[in-house]
Amino acid sequence: MKRLSVKMVSKTCAFVLTGFIAVSVLFSPITASAGPAYDSDFTKTYVFETLIKPALTNPYTDDNGIYEQLELCFRYRVMTMGEVLDMYDHGYTVPVTVLERLYKAGWINSYVYHRAAGLVPTPEDMSDVFDYVYYYNANPDLQAVFGLNEEALFQHFLLCGMAEGRRASVNFDPVYFKNRYPDIAAELGDDMAEYYIHYIIHAVEQGRVGSPEDQAEKIDHLNDYANENDPRY
């Protein structure tokens, strides 16, 4: 990646950061023109028709009824958290109160919750792919401009860094992720920002790793689990 001069970064990001409202466009709920990122159980007719559609379309179903239906889908593994966003492709929305309950119950992460609710993303939402100290150290051209300012670095990451494919976490390297998974690369192409989003939403569900360090960490975790559950000990 070409290293920008401090003067150029300062001018570019000073202008971009004043347009913080643009983040709500980048991270707005998925529109009907977007396709699902992977084969989805949710799109199977029997699941949608029997579990999801009645709860979302029946005017007599209250928020508690919608939550109970979605919670059952998650509990019995006929729906994944990424498919909450896929529902917007079908023209359905989930009440914010229901999204909040799903998040607090651990069925969806904070990114899916805030994006589906149309809220601006937070550092917590992006924590799988962004650490401001790592971002600072990995990008010397930003250090003189922003210093170790978490908020400024986070806004630069959202508005510039993701599109440029800058690494911002030990667990996620967008270039590594793109090269490791050609099926995802075929879907997302050169839109680097989408690789971060895909990892946040689908990596755990699909068993994907985001970096060599992330892979090593997962292997260590599996080895620890195997040793702890080894009947010989």
C-alpha cells in the first residue's frame, strides 16, 4: 500500500471526518437489491412461511410474539444472526425492541443489532476488526495527524481505512481474508470494506479465520479444549 504524506492524509481526512453522517449510509440496513452473502437456511420456504413471515406480517402479533418466533429460530439453528439482515432483502423489518432483546440474549452481535436498527456503528460493533492501538501502530502516516486518539482513529477507519483495506486488528487482515477464501472474493470483489463486514457477521458461523494469528489462536483454543476433555486425564 502506498504511504500517504502526513499533509495529504490531514487534508483528506479533515474533509472526510466532517462528513461523519455518511457513515449511516455505509452501514444502513441492507436494501432489496443486495443478495445474501451465503446460502441461507432462512430463504428456505418452509422456514420463512412457517416461522418468520406470520410473526412479522400479522398486525395482531406484538413485539413479544415476534421475539419468541425469532428466538426459536436461533435456538433450533434454523436461522443465523446474519440472516436478520437478509430479512431486509425480503422487505421485512424487525422492531428495534426485538433487536435489542436478541442482542442482550446473545443471539445477535452488537454490529447486527445497530445496523438493523439503523444506528451508527460503535467501536464495540467493530471490535472484531478494529483496535485503535493496533491501527495507530500499523499506520505511521496517521500518527502525526491523529495521535493516539481513539475516536479520531475510529472515524478514519470507518470512512477511509476500510475502503483502503488497512489492517486494524491482530485478528483480521482483509488481504489475507480475501486471498484465503476465493468464494468470498468472488462475491465481494475489490470492495474492501465489505470484507470487514463479512467477517464480523459470518466468520464465527462459517468457521472462517481472519489472519494467520487468528488461525493460530483458534487452533490453540481447540487444542486446549481437546486436552481439557481428554478422557485419559
